[in-house]
Amino acid sequence: MSQKTPELPVTIIGGYLGCGKTTLVNHLLRHANGLRLAILVNDFGDLPIDADLIEAQDGDVISLSGGCICCSYGDDLSLSLRKLQSASVKPEHILIEASGVALPGAIGNSLSLLQDYRLDCIAVLADASAIMHQANEKYIGDTVLRQLADADLLVLNKLDLTTQKKLTTTRGWLAGVSGHAPVVEAVHGKIEAGILFHQVAEYRTLVNPSTSICPPGRAELSEDGCDVDKADIAQKILRDHNHASELFESMHLLIGWKVDAHIIAAELADQKMRLIRVKGFVRNLDNELMLIQIVGARWSVTDAPSNLPESTQPGLVFIAKAGELKNEQLRRICKRRH
Amino acid sequence: MTIVYSAKKILTMNPARPVVTHVAVRDGRILGAGSLEELSGFGEFTLDEQFADKVIMPGMVEGHCHAVEGKWWRYVYCGFHDRMDPHGKVWSGLSSIDHVVSRLQEKEITLSDATTALTGWAIDPIYYDNKKITRHDLDRVSTTRAVGIMHASGHIMNVNSKALELAGYLRTGITHDGVPLGDDGLPTGELKGPDVMYPVGQHAGFDDNMLEFDEAGLIDFARLCVRTGVTTATDLAARLEDSIVDMGIRVTGADDFPVRIMSLRFHHGLTPEELIEHVKQLQLRSTERFRLGKIKVIADGSIQGFSARLNWPGYYNGAPNGLWYIAPEQMRSIYEMALRDGIQVHTHTNGDEATDLVLDTLETALAKYPNQTHRFTIQHGQLINAAQYRRMAKLNMCVNHFANHHFYWGDEHYRLTVGPERAERMNACRTALDNGIPLAIHSDAPVTPLSPLFTAWCAVNRTTASGRTQGEHEKISVQEALYAITLGAAYTLNLDNEIGSIECGKHADFAILEDDPTSVDPDKLKDIDVWGTVQSGRVFPASLI
């Protein structure tokens, strides 16, 4: 298998003007948990980044605390992405804040042209107090609907600006127009950062079991698989630890047997499973270690990076909204022989 | 010192004395137009008879073009129609893909090393029965160097395998509407849209900034202006970074620079507040020959690219509606602040829905910031209908129509994009004038060739490339077309007090013609030879430029 640089994950944050994209970006910056983010914004506008996070500004690049940077891409996103490739400190994750009328799916498509990037997720925000009105607006209605349809994950934001009755109507409407994407709800863009960044929180436990949220090592890698009931499962509520508006729970399932990674990934990404995020490694049928990454409806299976520590144990971390983790079904899917 | 020029005929665009025989010039400005006897009243003069057998008209004003055309001529011309380069050489049109390949091959053998990129422009597969050009066609030119050709529309590029390889595109797994794949799963070499063209284009010899002029290109652009009778030209969409402004002021400030350039800041990449602030700074730097301080807003895409925003029922072939390039709220902020601060805004619309947005937005903004003299102008406005012109009249708007489209893409619009009925009323100059809308017409060079007389011919005859007349009802007269390429365009740039006609007090800007556009067959308007120009009293023969 050829050695190649791991592709840089890219998250596209879309949504119409005023839906809270900038606020969300600032929230994510505060909860990046050491992850080096590069944030690409259409313009610096009304200062896209909270002042206390800024260390220095040089033209169209702002240096932020924790090794993060923010660049304005103006009218040429691909040029900005190419420039990032020659940055002195390599970012670990890229966030693109799309302009208010951009179709995030089109931005995602253009990423397929750049070999060093991998589209991780298109997250589209909707202003809970305005989205239904915007979708009916004469000029931008169809643009708003196309943005929602492009989403892998929807963030229904600004819950505080709407009434409970209106929110119920909006939820129902959104489920109807958004199709396959799960919806998370938020106030001031405060969502669990682990949803958008695999690198934070639970994923780290996979490559470094000593910090695992569950006792490591009980599941064995065996040729013919092991009883899933003996697999190591941990579950916890991610209790508001970064002030997310909505509660999530996660499960870590060690998978010591061979599976068909593509079939598993596709089944887990089915929205019937109600999963928000999945990441981890599995042994493919030909015994290659594969990386599975899922956000909402978007899934990918790629070769595992070659530099993984010896201690890496095959397994997946699942994140779902609190109360929606279907433990038994997930285990059944992962256990199925192909 | 006063010079009086005699001419066979001088068309003044001044209705009080539309045709005269002499024009007097002092200090670069027009002292008067009339008979020799009348002008002698100004005192001592030198009579210059070098134009005695020529026809003089006001220097032509190109209200929508891009100075970057000068830069494009460094690439190999691959267009279907004959086209003149800045040095006056007429490049013959290429009638097949094989001819395109041959011309590139001729250039290729002159290159000494094996890897320098080879770049072409202005190809238009419409004329080759829409036959797709592939990387294999261009691989016949070279397999060791990147080869790329930009289409005439500026929206599509074709490249060879080497260019794809250098950009990392020669692989399977690309999923992008702008990158068609062949049966082998590899890109065919056709690249549609800026986000796919730029990354490959840089390997095929195009620079990162395909819109911005450079120094040599600006000088070459000025040569084209002299050859086509243009004395004032716009550079309609620029970033205008400080270094470009410094260079523009320096280059146009040279004693022998023959054109007045007006460069507009486009809205991309800035918030409305930043945009207004930048334009105010630019106004302070404006010079006589490098005019700054206006805004270009781009509302939607193009009709032939199916990215223009159309009202119901949309595209004739059922393509989905196009894209907004600006949010309505941003347009409103820009309009409001511009009206408040007296900054003129030109807005690109192609589709009629985009025009509706402009009209709604301006109407609301004007209620908040009344402004009688804003002269906000719709650029292109290709699908404006009668009801929209009536609103535009009430709103004191101007229009600058893309008359050249009739010829270059009229057949496509009829057959494919908007269908016969709407194609016949595209760029409806007649209806605009009937509603009293100040009218200019344009080339959008380098998209189509810079040549106001050709543009006038398009508006007068509405002939498509296949020879059909498209929209008899929307034709305008020769006189109206000549007005549109002089005073009409000057009005849309708020320069009608300085240029656009030959009358006392204005800049001495003339187009010197070999024949009289008001007496030739209207079908021959485009064939009139241009001797050169006089700009602010300085004489520029095309033969010496």
C-alpha cells in the first residue's frame, strides 16, 4: 500500500446570512481542545473572530491562540487552500465558512479536485426563528432550500429566539425538507465540538488506549471474531462540558474481528441509526486496517494512516443525541459476518 | 496654442450643430466646433489638415470591458472569428478543432525547452457543432508541456493530459459537475467554472489573477483602444489593490498613454462597509487618466453558463435556476451606503430575476436615501423586459446592454438557453430608448472583441452568427447606436460633462475614421476603418501605436 500524506479533513459551514455561522466558528475555536484549526472565511467582515482569541493580523491572515489561523479567501477559495499547503505550521483540520448565498455542496465538490483534502462534513445552520420565512422568500428561497439539502448535518440554531410552539412547527418542517441529515439544536452556535472534530474527545482514546474512557485491552483481535458481548463498551453522557446546547452520548465499541468496512459504514450512516458521528478503525476482510469516518449521512472508508501506534485497537466510537444511541442495533451491524 | 482640424465631416453628437467641418483644440480641450470662419474668432490658430479626407466623431467610450484583454494577447489566439491584436495583426479565425491544434503546433515548435506551458484563448466549440474538445486533441500539440485554452466565454477551459497531471487531476475519483469524465473515468480535459479552471490553469500558463491587468497588458490594451477609436474605456471589475492602483496611475500618467481608464471596484471579498471605505479611499487617488471611485456589484452569473437567475419559467432546456453572487441584504447595504455617500454603483445582472432584485432593492434604498442623480446602471441586463424598463425609468436608472451577444451567442440563446421568444427581446435597446432609459452598449472585451463600431453594428442589425436577424423590433438606428457608444456610455459613467460629444469645453477626444458611419450601408458599420484617435488633444495614429 502506497505511503501518502493523510488527507486534511475539511468541514464546510454553510447557511444563509444571519444564521450564526460566525458565532459557531468562534465557539468551535474555544473548544478545539488543542486541535490546530485553519478557518477560511469569505471576508473578515465584522471581525469574524472574537478579539480575545486573536494574536496577530497580517493582511488576510489572522493568527489565533493555540496555533490556529483564520484567512479570508475573498473570491478565490482554491487559491487560499493551495496557500495553506505551504504554511509553516500545518493545520490539522480546516473549517470553511461559506458565504451566505453559497451552495456548500458546490464547495464540497471543488474539494474533490484538491488531492490533499478530504471533505469531512457539510454542516448547515438554520436560524430557528427565521428559516421557514427565508425558505419562502422571493429571491433567496430556493437558495436556502438548496443549502439545507446539501447538509450532512443540520444545526438548528437560535432556539432562544423562537417560541416552543413555533419550534415544534419548524422541527417538523425541517425534517421534511432536509431529507437525510440529522438535526442538532443549539443556542448561540454552541454545539458539542466532538461532533465536528473527530480529533477531539473520544477519538483520541482509540489511538491511545491509556486515556480511554473504558478499561483497555479486554477485547482481543481474533481471526474469527469474538463475542460482541465481551467487547468493551463505554457509554457516557457528554455532559455540557463545553456548554453545548444539546446533550450527546457516546459509545466505544472494540471490534476485534474482520468486517466489510464499506458495508458497515454505509449501514451506520443510514439515518435510521440516528448517529451524528462515527469514527474508528476496523480490520477489513483482507486484514488491512481501515479508517471509517461518518458525519450524519456522509461516510468514508480509507486506508488507516501508516503511523498509528502499536497500541491501536480496532473499534469505533459512536456519538448520538442523548437517548438515541441504539446500542444493540449498532453491535449487531458491527458483528454481522460478510 | 490653438490647432484647428479640418475634416471631410465632423459628427459632433451635439444636436444644436450635428455636423461641422472644423474643430478647434487648445490645451487638450475643445475650443469650438463649427466653420473655419466661426472658429477664427478665438484668435490665432494653426490649421492642421491631416484629417481633411477623414471623418471625425467623438472619441468612443467603451462602458463595459476589461483592461486584462491586453494580457490575453500574449496567449495564442484560437477564436473562430478574425480578430485584431494590439499590434494590428489580424489573426484569422480557425474553422475547426484541427486548425486550432495546427496553430498551437506552430507555436509549439518555436518553444526551445520541453516544459514551458503553452496557452491559448478564445476558442468557441459552438462553431464546431458543439463537438467536445478533449485532452487527446491537445495531446497532439504536446505531451511534455501543459497546454490550455480558455474559451471565448471565459467560463470554460480545455487542457491536455500533462496539464491535468501537473494539477493532480489525471486520476479517477473526481466528482465535480465542472469536470466531465471520459469512459476511462479520467477527466476529459474540459474544465467548467473558476473553481476548477484556476487550479489547472496555473500549470497551463494562466496566472492566478485572470481578471487583473498588468503593466505590459495595460499598454497593449491601450493600443487596441487606439485601433478601435476608443478614448475612454472601463475596467469594470477590479480588486484595485494598492500596488495595482500605483501601477495604473503611473502607466496611464505617461505622456503617450492614449486612453482614459475608469476602473470599478467589485464587491467580492469585502463587506459592504469595507467596500464603501475602499472606494472612498480610491476616489482620493483618482487621476485624469485613471478614474476611480465607483462600485461594481455582481448579482448573478451568465445565461450561456446557466448561472444567471431567471424568472419563471427559467431556462428553455430545463436547466435549474442559476446562482446569486450576492445576498439581497448585502446588495441593500451597498446601495444604501452608496446613495448616502454619493457613490455610483454598476450592477451586473443577466437574468430577469436578478434585475427584479436590483429594482426592488434600489426602490427601497432610495426611499431611505433619496438621491436624484445616482445614475445607478444595470450592466448586461440581457433579459430586461418592458415592465422592468418602465420601473427603471421611474428609478432614474441607466442600462448598458451586451449588444455583441446577438452575434456571438444569439443562436445559442434562441436554440438552448432562453428560447425564441425571449432571445428575440434580449438586450432590448429599442424598448430601453422608448422608455427614456439612458443607453450604452458594450463588448465586455475580452469576452468579445473591443470595437464599438462593431457593437453598434450588432445593436443596429441584430444579426446572429448564422446570419439570422434576431428581434427586428428591438433594432435601433445608426444615429442612436453612435450616440450609445459615445454620449450614452459617457452618461452611464457620469462623464457626459467631460466627454462623449464634440462641443465647446469638453476634452478633445476624437475617433478618426476613414468613412462616414452615417452614410455607409448600416450593414457595413463594422467594416469602417479606424485611422486612430485624438485623446485630450494628443494625436495617436493606429499605424504608429
